[in-house]
Amino acid sequence: MNDSPYRHARKTNFSAAPVRGRTVLWLRAAVLAGALAVLAVAIAPGAQAATGGAASAAPVPVDATETTTTTAFNEAELSFTPFRYAGASWYGGTSMWGRSTACGQTLRPSTIGVANKTLPCGTPVKFVWHGRSIVAPVIDRGPYIQGRAWDLTSAAAEALEFEGIGRIRYAIAIEYASKGL
């Protein structure tokens, strides 16, 4: 009998895997499902208004005591530069929620926005990823990794179904960029 610790790696029959490995896999899946359920409940009030349908210029309320500072833009009222491509990633997560961005906003799970090193705060930028599009304001500075021009918040990345790192299409709103807002 082969005593190699990799003897199960070559088999395609998953029932031959050790019981402990399957238990850990199921436990991880259960924890992930629970975390996603909590996240869905946490962002449900503002997520649809902030990412889908017609956008309004008013902030999207999170609850009765506070409002998000990220404004959804009416895309029909804006004119954009020609589309370009640039490297992008996303940032956020529970460790960053509640922190202030460079533009003075508080980062929340439902915050739609992007980080860019040079554009003025509040500049609307249209992003397109695999047929999905979103208009998001610049709310932070970054990314500080070579080859990337954009960091999308986790809510913006989720709206685009953007996972990880990639080259994304973008166009900048001419009116806001030229006013220096």
C-alpha cells in the first residue's frame, strides 16, 4: 500500500476522501453561507435603490437615523469621456466598514464608490464589466499597487459582479471632472 499523503489526490472518487476533510469542507460552506446571509440582511435596505433601476440624486437611506453619503447619479444627465481600459480591484469588507475614506465618507457595506489617485472627490465614473454597468463617485484615494487605477468598493464590485482583479472599462463624467468637484 502506498503511504504517500497524496494518495487520495489522484482519485476522482470523492467518497474515498478522509471523513475529517469532508467535515471541514461542509463546515466552511456552512460558515460562508451564514456570512452571506448576514451580509444580505445588512445591505438589503439600500442595495436595490443604490445599484439597480433608475438612479436618483438623493442619498439612499440605510435606516431612520442615518443616510449614506454616496449619491447615485442619473446617467442620462451626464456626458462621459470615451471609454478606456485600466486595471481594477475591489476593497472593503468587515475590517474596513466604519472607517472614513479620504473624501470624508464613512465606508459601509452599501457604499457605492471607487478609489482613484488623481480624480477629484465626487467625480462620477461609469464602469462596465461583462455587460453590467454602474456609475459610481470617487470617494477615496488609491489603489497603491502598480498596474491598477481603480479600487471599487465591495458594493460597487458586487453590483458589477466583479470579483478579484481585472481590466475594466471606464468613462469619466466630463462635467464634474472639468469643474474640479
